[in-house]
Amino acid sequence: IAPEQIRGERDLDARIDIYSLGATAYHMVTGRVPFEGPNPSAIMHKHLKQELIPPDHINTKLSAGTAEVIEMMMAKSRDDRYKSAKDMLVDLECIAKGESPLLARERLDAKLLTGLAEESSVSGQRLSIEGPIPTGDAVKAQTKAKAEAKPISVQKPTAPPVPVVPILILAVAPRE
């Protein structure tokens, strides 16, 4: 169930179906549902508020592109989702050809830039691509910190992954 349905919004459109299809795809590739809880109310709350664990963090064999598409399908804000199944099909066909998704990647890049801008405004620093590039000891320290970082603890999938892209293409491709 899409977040806007949980909130009781009335002006629903095809993006609720894209969210639901994204949740189904998530389950197919990870072997688990996107959000779990002791009761339906707790699960709905998680659909509204909790960040989605990226599917490629659970199923490491999943391509980054497929994960990006599923994450875009399940965006909390419908404005961040695909506008239509036709738009989603563009990205699915890219992935099927071994290419990176176009629309999901644009959203991801925009989200990253917005996040960086917000961080810099909160810290009072100006967002800039100028300045020194880390070298030497700074790079070694960053590399060591990344190597020592603990991975996210997630439950192992209960079912083997399913090749989701061909199935999604069949689900959303126009019939001739």
C-alpha cells in the first residue's frame, strides 16, 4: 500500500500501482517484504516513515541499476516515483540491455545533490566543488574508515532471488 493511500489522500493515480509493483519486486529479489511489523498498523507506519533498506544490500548479486529502479518505484513521495509504467519501462529496458537506468539515475543524482546542499546549509558551509582534493594521509584515513565500517545487519533472504527485470518488463510493456 502506497504512503498516500495510508494517509487517505483522494487524488490517487497510477503511481500507487508503481509503488505496489515495487514492493512486489523488492520481495522477489530479496526474499523478504520491504517492511515488517507485529501488526498491519506498524507495517503501515514503516511504509510512511522508515527508510527502505536498499535491495542490493540484502541481495548482493542484484545489479545497482535494478536496485535503483526498485527504490524509485518505492519512493515515499509519489513525485519521486516514475510518473507512468511507460517511464519505468524505459529504465527496465536499459537494465535488460546491461545499461544503467536513465530516469532512476537522474533522480538519484538530484537527491544526492539536494542532500549535500542541505548538509552544507545546516553546517553553515558553502557547497563547493572547489578546494583541496584529499591525498596522502587523508585518503589513507578515509580508506581505513571505510574498511573498518560495519556492514548493515540484515536478515538473510528466505527464498532464492528471482530474475525480476524480465518479469517487470512483461508486466508493464504495452500489449500489441
